Amino acid sequence: MIKLEIGTAYVVRGAKMICSKGTDTKGINLPVSHGAYVNGNPIMIESDNAVGANISTFGICSGSCPANGSSEKTKKCQIMILNKWMNTKEDTLIEGVPALTTASILICAYGGVIKFITDGQD
């Protein structure tokens, strides 16, 4: 595993994520490599935030997702990403875009914070 600052590592395809409002963990997907690898695994970048291509639902949502209705909190949620990944590795550019690390987070419009629980390098 390639370590960066204390407690962080580059994130590669298949790293596990969790949403603070969801019930399931999911792996991040990368349909086409950006050409940079760690231990043979493609590194993810700041713009890898497309719902459906990179990120799928996190099970049942307890946030304010419209799929939940006004009081029922038992339906799978749609994800709406507000922006690019934050807390990226600004000094490691791949295709001119910062690399993701295990410190990177993504904000969902429905109140969830998506973060990595593994780096995927194993």
C-alpha cells in the first residue's frame, strides 16, 4: 500500500465507501483507467463522482431524499452529488486533476457525507 500523510493512502478502483445517511457500503467504480496505477490498480481522481458510473446507491437512505416520502425512511435513495470530491491530493495530478485519498469526501444534496472506509489497494 502506498501511504501518504499519516493515515491516508491513494484510493483505487474498488475502494469501499459509505454514506452517513445510507445502510450499505459500496465500491467505487472506474469504467476507464486514467493511466496512473498503485500496485496495478487504477487511481481515482477528483472528477470520479458520476452517479451510475462511479457511485451507486448506499442502500436505504435516512436523509431527506425525495424517494423517502415525508415520513417513511425505508426506500432506496437516489444520490445527487453537489460538487467534486473534497480533500483531494492537490500535488498529485492525473490527467491534470487531483488524486483521491482516503481523506477525500463527497457531499450528497440529501444530507449524506460519502467517505472511504478502504483504499482498495489490497
